[in-house]
Amino acid sequence: MRQFTKKQAFDIAESGIWKDMTDEQIVKMQLYQRRLCMSFGRFHDAMEKVLGRPIFTHEFVGVDRLKQEYEGTRKAPDIEEIMDMIPVDKKIIIFTP
């Protein structure tokens, strides 16, 4: 997919055209772009709906995994795999009832 320039990404974000796009359209476009073209919240929400599971924000760092999951070449990670994506020196996990 052709990458948007910084100006193009900004223009798309400012135009608001992404507000009328379906979740699937959002994911098809934004998942393959290096530059954010819309609010992160809208992209995050679309990803959760399309993949059918909660997505932790740190999973977006490993965007290739999300692409593979979307394309059906990788299964959704379990909670252990998701937690393993967090660097050890950054990991603080608190379990509550």
C-alpha cells in the first residue's frame, strides 16, 4: 500500500472523512499506514470490533502481529503472550478481585 505523506495524513485527519468509514474500512486503511490519519481512539475501537477482542495499546507497537491476525495468518494472542510483549523493566501487573 502506498504510504501517505505527512501532509496527506494530516489532511485526511483534518477532513474528518474517516468519521463516516466503517470499522473494516478504517482497519484496511490505517493498519497499513505508518502515519496516523485519524484519532487513535477511533482506530483502536475499529481494530477491537474487527478482530473481535480487546486490544491493549502496547500491542500496536508490534503492528506486524496485528496485521497477521487481521489477515488470518496468525491466531489472536492469549493473555500471557500479550503480557510478554511488555518489556520486563516496564512491567507492573496488579491483579484485583
